[in-house]
Amino acid sequence: MESRQEIAENLQAHGVLPTPQRLEVAELLLKRPQHLSADQIIEKLRADGSRVSKATVYNSLKLFTNKGLIKEISVANRRRFYDSTTHAHHHFYHVETGELTDIPVESVRMLDLPPLPKGTEEDGVEVLIRVRNKQI
Ligand SMILES: [Zn+2]
């Protein structure tokens, strides 16, 4: 686990001013590889006795995403998760539990990609595999 000092340096390295509130949000999310929704983050912060406002959490997540410190993953129905792992990887999304699990990038092989729209270049391919429990 990164120390508060290391997290502050990490924020600065991404051009984010490490205010105490941002540090609280960053510390919670970056302490391990995980995927959390904004509501889950707020819930965990409250459980830890934090008083960071909802708006500050949302603003911090937006800023962290824009600065490449975390990754935003959209799943069905406008649900959004924030991923502390920013390098390229894929996900399983369990539609019943709402849980996201990482898939290493090398275990998905893309064979046929369509031609890209005119005047564009590829900016990455990320796969989200939706799963559900087997019906018995
Ligand atoms: Zn992930």
C-alpha cells in the first residue's frame, strides 16, 4: 500500500494539486487494484469517518480520470466504475452482482477489427464481457 506521501507525489506527477480531500479519495481508491462506483467510494469514506462531500468526490473522480490517474469504465444503464488500474486490460462484468473483474490484456486476442472510420486512428480496444450465473 502506498503511503500518503507517495499518493501525494503521484497526484502531483499527474498535475493534480493534492488537497486533503483529494488525498482522501485517492488514498481509498488507489490502495489496491479495484473497481468502485462513486457511491461505493462515498460509502467507504463515510465508514472511515470522512466528511468529504459528495460533490467533492464526484469532482475528484472526474479530475483524476481526466489526468489519467484512474480509468472510468461505463457498463450498462449508465453505471460507472472507477478503476485504479490504468494500463490496458479487459473486464468481465457480472450483470447480476454488478461486479467487475480484470482480464489480462494478453488473454484476449483480436482477430478481425473493422476498418476504422475515415481520418481516425485506433486509441485502444477494451473488451467488456457480460456474464451471469448459469441457469440450473
Ligand atoms: Zn480493471
